[in-house]
Amino acid sequence: MEEKSMNGSGAVRAVSAVFQWWCFNVIVIVMNKWIFQKLDFKFPLTVSTVHFICSSIGAYIAIKVLKLKQLIEVNPADRWSRIFPMSCIFCLNIVLGNVSLRYIPVSFMQTIKSLTPATTVILQWLVLGKKFDRRVWISLVPVVGGIMLASITETSFDVFGFLAAFFGCVVTSTKTILAESLLHTYNFDSINTVYYMAPYATMILAFPALLLEGSGIMGWMVTHNSPAEAWSIIFLSGICAFCLNFSIFYVIKTTTAVTFNVAGNMKVAVAIIVSWLIFRNPISALNALGCTVTLLGCTFYGYVRHKLSEEAKAASYQVLEKSEAPPSDKV
């Protein structure tokens, strides 16, 4: 990611971008947990489908109507060979996140999601044979250790929710790796990504949601006190989910790589604290320690990756300077 200089106005824009990113992230997570826990709407496939519908409409309005972003044209062949496979991964990622929210507390789910850097490195090492500096592996030790501590001390532990969150990390890592090979031709930002992938994801998920959850939803609508109000909350969470995607683009545009990494880890901490204040799920001292170690480990991992990137850039500059140096006059 290109480093950006921070003057006074730039710093204000960066802070406001990070703040709105945190707000939308917390709102989406809390609303989804509220939908599953307080509204008793136990249908994660349907919630995910609603999110994709809202994101499809929102991206269309942002690009086609409001002209907030320029549409990146994709040829029809690439839509099926590149965009569609990524949409399947994108869809699975959202579904697993919502499924985990149904069964485990937000604090535990967010902690497990912090395992994503580790799963990304391990997948690249196992599947692609990519070599990593020893410092990268060392930086992952507190991430994995913190998550293990949080898991064994989690009072609301649920195997199904844990597995959904864990495989969500694996899917997120797979999405990151595939994006480099499948979408390397197109310089997608988050809005163009949603514009192309959300409609496919809606198409992929709508039928399974209707088949597996349709009858349950009909029963829920009969027994629920105010289904119209509940549906408005569900669709509002979908609108907020789209706004979250847009805010991510704004954060990336206005901050540096290091700021983005640190802000991302602090975002997880904010989400955990706010969700605990709302839902009051029990958190033991050891569990809180595990969460803290994990977040600090993620920050350390981001710092190590940034330092290695800077070292690689410096080495490439030195090689370039040597190659451009005039030949010596010595015989």
C-alpha cells in the first residue's frame, strides 16, 4: 500500500475515516447479533442474502446514479471465470461470519477472526510454497497463543460457532490469496468489488436460503410480535453492511499501511467492548487476557510485515542505484 503524507487536514480526514469505519463495523456486528439473539431470527443465510441485496443496490446507486466511483469495465468472459469464483468465496465468508455470530458471543467471534493473518501465511506456505522471514512466524506466536487461551477459557464456547468462525478465517485468507491471481488485471476498489460480486452472491445464496430457512421464517413471522419492525432492522443492517464496505475504501485511501493495521486491531477491541456493554456476555480475566494478547500479536504482525516491506523496498532501490551508476574509469 502506498504510504501517504499526513498534513493537518489529511490527519483530520484520516481520523474521521477511521472513526466512521469503526462505527459502521460496530453497528453491523451489534445489529446482526441483536437480530439473532434479541429478535430470535435464527436464519443466517437469509440475513446474508438481505445484506447482499442491499449491497448490490447500494453499489449500483453509488456508481451509476451518484457517480461516486468510476465503474471498472470487466469483459463477460472474466465475469464468469474470475468474478464468479470470487463471489462464491465472498458469499461463504459472509455466511460463516453470520453463522458464528448466531452461536458465539461477539467478543469470541472477533478474537477468532484475528487468526486471519496466521491462516493466510500458512495457506500461502502450504499451497503456494511461499517462503516467509523467520520474524513473520515469530510474530504469529502471540496471535495463535492468545486465541488458544481465549478459546479454552470462553464460558459461552460452542463448537459449531467456533468452527464457523475458524473456517471463516480460512475462507477470508483464501479470498485474499485468490484475489491476487484472479483479479490482478483489474485494479478494483471496494465499491467496484461489491458492484460485481454482490449480485452473484445474491444469486448463489437466495435459493439455499429459501429452501433451508423458508419454512422457519414463515413460522417465525406467525409467532413474532412485530415482524415488520424486525424486517426493517434486518434490512437496515444490510444498508449498514454496504456502508461498511464504502468506509473501508475511504480508510485505505486516507491512511497509511501502518495506521490501517493498528486501526483495524483497535476496531476489533472497540467492537468487543461495545458488544459486551450491550449483551453482557460473561468474560473471565483469562479470556480477556487471551483477547488482549491476540490483538497485540496482530499489531506486532502488522509491524513486522511493514518493516519487511520497507527493507525490501530499500534493497530494491540499492540494486537500482547500482545498475544506474556510471561505469568506473579504472582499468
